[in-house]
Amino acid sequence: MTVFRQDATSLEWRNAEQFVRVEVWGPDAVRVRSGTGRLLDDLPGALLDAPEPTPAPVIEIPAADAITVSAEAAIGARSAVHGPSAVLRHGGLRVEISPAGLLRFLDADGAELLAERPAHVWWPGARHFGPLGNGRHRIEQLFQAYDGERLYGLGQHQHGLLDQKGAVIDLVQRNTEVSIPFLLSDRGYGLLWNNPAAGTVELASTGTRWTAHQARQIDYWFTAGGGPAGILSRYADATGHSPELPGWATGFWQSKLRYRTQQELLDVAREHQRRGLPLSVIVADFFHWPAMGDWRFDEADWPDPKQMVAELDAMGVKLMVSVWPSVNPASENWPALSERGLLVGNESGAATHTRWIDKQSDTPVEVAFYDPTNPQARAFVWDTVKRNYADLGINVFWLDACEPEMVPMHHANLRLWAGNGAEVANLYPREHARAFWEGMTADAEQQGAPQDGLTFCRSAWAGSQRYGAALWSGDIGVDFDALRRQITAGLNTSLSGLPWWCADIGGFHGGDPDDPAYREVMVRWFQFGAFSPLFRMHGHREPRTALGAGISGGPNEVWSYGEQAGAIMADYLALRERLRPYLRQQMETAARTGLPPMRALFLEFPGDPAAWEVADAYLLGPDLLVAPVLEAGATSRTVYLPVGARWTDAWTGEQFAGGTSPLVRAPLERIPLFLRDDASLPILPARVI
């Protein structure tokens, strides 16, 4: 028996096996849920509460006698259901549900944007629930594929693709691979898979299939209209806008693996000041603690952190500290976390999740992870962090290894407060960032001061942006190929709702500061970094020492790369300083509208088909086109300039029409930059008269 139902904001279809509920959820947007029993309203996800729809949607349900059931030879004894579809109209979006329960999404003109596709003429349908017991299922959701469709977003990945049509993407969190299950299509829609379960999405030519390895029901959000910028704005409304990036964060961040002592770190900050080189942030990396889970400085190496913070503050420099979610049983906090049930549990086996070398031991020890999906665990960690860091004046926290970095990655063995790991594991990095954001916000409100801190994360999920989370691309390689892949990684991150992003300048794994070939990579990467939303130096340079208490890489400061490279990098430090007011404007725009500072060309030029294909250049804000040099020895490169604007070479003043692809000079000291129309930005230093 097929039944349609409606209320003021939703349309529902049911038969004996499944239900589908389509509910208005923001302008031109709906939330779709489907399951095999009752609707579950309390499952974790990314969406904020739905705003009151204005005006109310228009819903039309066909008369019962218009629906017919017939036995068709093509499907044997199974009955087919025919007749007119039920319709929900909301703004520029029309959703149809056929009597057989299949969904179609159409725009205001009636053009199909996306439709469900049955896997087979008989069974299964477009939605499949494979029972696992206790109300859990292996879930599949299948949609039509469309020739020529381009698909973007899905978080951060290292495959080097901007358009991900044809890719298979694992929906899991890993170092360098960040799952944010939001797709933006050039057909004019956005879709959020509102499900934190481990799974996959297959963007094949025969169909798009979303899979959750273990879940209770299907849940996704769909929006249409307004072009790609409008879709991102609606997505921010639905999952949360980022706060405004603090002004200090637009400057230069200095880091390496690792400054081992308070003295080493202060010496670098003092040298920046002595040389007149701008510096906004400097980083105390891992092993500054006595044991994982202590979440405090080791007094042997950091004897007076309060004095250190005060001296850095006097220089105008923020201290960022690395805070891992892992807890060594030797930690002073292990007993309380364990006894109060604040650690991630296991369904079977030991109470730990991986093995790490910690500061006290050069052999691996078993470690566990605290459970940030538990409000009490978040409060415990923040109280500890506040006492040992925030009360010293530190409000920049590097949430490294926050996937969490578990080996082996058996999600179903994890037991979190929010549910089984296979169902909710992708939430982990977002809830970890939430602990710090809510703690910093509460403290600022108590003190009557503005909240100007942030978290710097190696992983994220949908909605992380609302907790002030910045993302970087993890432990990547150090060659030109790795540099190229960071452009698409950053653009797809931006198209997934996270405006604050960067990559380790120079990459992470290696790189010899004395090698001329690597110096070229570093210069080109530093230029890219200067035009990234965040501008951060980091890496594990040669010569490297083994993982252990004394681990450190080689030098990684601007002056470490020789006179020529150092001078070029110093020039880009100065250029970044000149651009910081412009960057502040873009960060304000991101907070207000959801439009990121690092923009794929099609965000500003959606009417130019070629702009949807450019994967090696981008816009920083609306007015500056950036085209990094991505090949060793290159002194020129071709740059596509979108139709719809006039473009000026920021270095030479030469003008070009949109829709052209000039070959421009790019000597080592120059990254190709173009200004849009009549934009005027301080690329060149002011003339001294």
C-alpha cells in the first residue's frame, strides 16, 4: 500500500517497506530522510535547525484513485505502482515523489537537476537497506549520472582532481584525506550527505552511489539555484557560518618539526625581529609535553612558558601549541579519563587504539583517544587545556592527528558516546574542534572580551567551520607534483564550506635546505603560500632525526635557504603584509556569505565553461587571479583568464581580454598575478620618492 502524507513543511511517502520524508530546510533547500521504520530525529549530523519557511511550501498530492497497481510480466510477480507524482514546491526548487517512491529534483523551469535511479528494474530500488541487526543497516543511495556533469567539493583529497566526476572517494578521515560529504554540481545543485558514517561515494558514468557501511537511515540535504556562490551561501546557512578570522591570523606563521625547547623557539622569534621579517605566529610542536594526554608543557624544556608568552606578545607574535587527542596510560590524566568513561571504548580487545612512541620512551606504547562526542569529555579536556595553556594567554591550538590517527582503522570496533564508530567516526575532528571553540568562547564571554582564537586542524567534517576550525593538508610530499595537488585540495576544501586553509609551505616529508633543486621548490611553494588563505611554514627537513624524545628536523626558517631564496621569500613576506587588509575583507565576506577567499574561477565566472576546468590557478577574493609556477626550471607559464572581465598583469601593467590564455614571464622571483578590471592592490611596493 502506497501512502502520501503532508504537513505544513513536509511531504512523506510510505509503503510497507520504506518511508521517504522531504522537508523544507532553508531557502530553495530540502532535507530528505528515508528508513525502514519510524523516522529517527536524534541522529548526529551536520545540519542546524531548519529556519521557518517563508513563504510556506506548496504541496500537491494525487488523489488515491489516480494511483494504480499492476502486475507486470517484466518483473514477475512483483507489483508496479503508477500514476502522477506528489510534488513539493519551495522557492526555486521542485521535488517530485512518484507513486513508486522515486525522487526527482527540478529547478524553477522544470529542468531535471538530479533524480534517483533504481539499481534494477525489479530489486533493489534506488535506496537499499541491508540489515545488520539492532536497527542498523548497510545503506546505499543511488542517483542518475549525467553526461558532462562536473562535481566538486567532498573535502580535501590528494588525487589532484578539481572535477571529481569518475572518482571513487572513501568517506573516512585519514592524514591528508579529509571527508566533508558535500557535493557541488555544475548542473546547479548542492548535496550534503548528512551522515557521519564511514562509507564511500562513487561518481561513476553509470550513476552516483553513496554508501554508509553502518547507519540507521538515509539523510541528505539538497539545494538549488543562485549559481555556485549561492549554493555555498545556502550551505553555510544550513551547517553554520565560520566566525570572522582574527586579524592576526592573516599574517605569517612560522613552524618546523620541531623547536625542542623554549630557548630554541624564542631564538627564532627574536631573529625574525632582528631581521625585520614579519611574524604573526610561532609554533610549539608535539613532544613539548611530558606524556601524551598531559596537555601541558614539560618544565625541563619549557621552564617558564608564561614568560615566553609574554615576550612573544610584546613582539606581536602568537604562540600556537600542538594538542593531540591521544592519551598515554602513563599520563597524569589517564586515571580520571578512564574511570569516568571519557575515552573512546572498544567493542572488543584492549582499551587502547594504536601504538605511538611518546616522549619518555623510544619504543612504541599503547595509547587511546579521548571521546569528543561526549560533552563531559570535551569539558574535561578544555578545563585541562585552560589551566595549562589558555590561562597563560594561549588561544591558538594545533589539533594535530585529530582524524584520529588510529592503526588499524577498524571503525566498527570503536565505541563512542555518540554511537558505534562505523556510524559516527567522521564526527571526531569536528567535535574535537568544538571542545576548544566552545571553551574559548565561554571564557571570552566571562571576561567580556572578544574571542579571537582558533583551532588549526588536520581533519574536519561538515560544520567544522562553525567552530572556528582552520584546516591544513597534512603530511604531504615535498616536490612540484605535491605542490600542484595542493591547489585542487585547497579549492575543493573551499567548495566544501571551510574558508580557512593552507598547506605546509615546502611540503612535510623531507626537503634539504642546502639542495638547489629543493630551494626552487621552496620558493615556488612560498609564493603559493603567500596567496593562500593562511600563510604557514612547516616541514620535517633534512637532516632528520629518528622519532623519539629528541626528534627534530633540519632548519626551516626563511634564512635557511640561502641568500637568493631568502631574499625572494622576504619580499613575499612583505607582499603578504601589504595584502592583509584585502585578506581581512575576504575573511569578513566568508563569515557573512560563505563565499571562501580561495575561489575556483567558476565561483566568480559561472557563465564561462572554461572556468569550470581550470585546476592550476584560482582567485584570491574577487579581484586577484593567482597562477602558481608548478614545474622545475620554468620561467614562464600559460594562464587562462576568464571571460567577463579585463585582466591586468600585476607586475607589468599589461592588459589582456577575458577568454585568452597568454604565456607570461615567471622568473624565479615572480608568481603570475592578474588584477580584475579596475582593481588596485598593493602588489608592488610603494615607490620611494
